[in-house]
Amino acid sequence: MKVIKKAVFPVAGLGTRFLPATKANPKEMLPVVDKPLIQYAVEEAMQSGITELIFVTGRNKRSIEDHFDKNVELEASLIASNKSLLLESIRSIIPSHVKCIYTRQSEPLGLGHAVLQAKTIINDEPFAVLLADDLTDAKTPVLKQLISQHQKEQASVIAIEDIPKDKTVQYGIVDVSDSKDHLYKINSIVEKPQPKDAPSTLGVIGRYVFNPEIFDCLEKIKPGKGG
């Protein structure tokens, strides 16, 4: 059984839902309290045992790479000012045993295309995908729960939540069967259906664990809504 150590963060999107805040700044860098959105997703991944963070970036996303890189000048200033707590807060963002990898998505052609850009880095291993704009809060990290289920089932696992019927146009909605202990077999996923066409009210949220065979499917799949 292969241990899941790699996670993909698709961060090349245009962030149009958050305009005008994202006109010049990546949506993943929007602050929530004292951290950018992307840092919460990265922390969840590391708490779930991930040690290789793969960021699929695009134009105007350099600030994401800068955030997770070492800043020698800032550290020197904090040392000189004897601000040890702030110094530790930035040094601990990425521990020394965790590796950051960056690859480019030349055009924002959707989530599946973004994940496909990580194929040569993932190789033949199961891996996680986290979407930073889905902020989760759980006693046991959501990704850690998915990894646990993957180890039991040896199948791809995605996180879902029950949503109001009138919100189906905002989610990918799953058609499911064979439910047991909050675990469902997924028959199909419909992207942002009208309420009358939705197969359920179970919407996909941005946490996934995939077997590497997903890449074969991504290479064959046709573009969905929005291209």
C-alpha cells in the first residue's frame, strides 16, 4: 500500500468570483484573519502527512511562490528587532522536511487540466488535491479523513456535503448509491446543474484523493461548463 505524500494545489485560476479583490492579487492570497487562504490548505495537507506540495500556477501568481519561500531580508530585520515570535511564525510556514514544487498551467482551462499538469511529478502514486478557496474546519483534518478512507477502500475518494437544493448551480453534484457510515459509491458527477436536474443535494467540496489512473481519464475527458 503506497503512502500518500504528494498534494496538488491548482492555483492558476483567474478568481473571477472574487473580483475586484482578485484583479491584481491571487484569490489564494486573500487574507483570512492573519493568513492567506492558501496557507490554511497547505497546513491541512501537512497535518495529513503530506510532504510534497505541488502548486500548479499561472500568470500573476508569483506572490504564492514568494509566500512559501525563504525571505532572508525579512528574517534579518526581525532578528535585529528581537521579534522572535514573528520570526518563528514565518520560519514555520514550511518545515524543512516539506518540499514545494511549482509547475505552470499555460492557460486556465479548468480544474481537470490543472491537475493533469502534475502528472509527471506524481508518477504512479495516489495523491491529494486541495482547492484553497474551500476553507474547512474539522477536529480531524478533512484530507486526513479522506486519506484514511482511501487506505481502507483503495479507491479514489472525494469530500461532499449536503447543500440546499437551490444551491446546486454552484457545485458539482454527485449521483450516489450504497451509502454506509457517511461513505457513498459515486455513480456520476453533474457540474452545476439546475435544481430540477440535480441527481441529489450532495455537493463536491475541494478535497480529493485520487489513484493515478485519474490521469488517463483526464486526458480523454471533454471540456465541461466554462471550457
